[in-house]
Amino acid sequence: MTRGAERPENPEQQVVLLVAGLAGLAVSTLGSALGTVRGLLRRSDTAELAAEAEQDLIARGRLVLDQYASAPPAHLEVLARQVMVRQAGDGV
């Protein structure tokens, strides 16, 4: 096994290595993102791109809120409605 593939000897060392790996990934991603932003600022349609990005983020925000903010219907309520539909269908 190579040194890079070995598991750390103790949990503290594992945490330090994980944090360092995440920090390296974040720096790499941030550098790439900054290069992209610089390229976008040079474009002539920056205002339109910003407006589209804003609309996209608002739409994504609505989807997330709809997904996580609303509570799912109560299980017993769903079952009761199904029973009522069946009873109405049977003419009972």
C-alpha cells in the first residue's frame, strides 16, 4: 500500500486529513470559479446573464422550499381518504 492509500492511525489524524482534503478541494474550486467569473465580467451581456442567474436561483429556492418546508400529509389521513374513496365507489 502506498502512503496516500494508508488509513490514518488515529481518529484525530483522520479528521485533520479530511479537513485538509476538503480545504484543498475548496481552494481548487474557488480558483476555477473566480476564473469563470472574470471571463463573465468581460462579456457584453453581463446584465442579462445576471438577471437569468437571479431568476434561476429564485426558481431553485422555490423548489427547495416546496420540497422541505411543506410537511407530507399524515399517513392515517391518506389511508382514511383512500377508504372513503373505496366506500364511495362501492356505493356503501
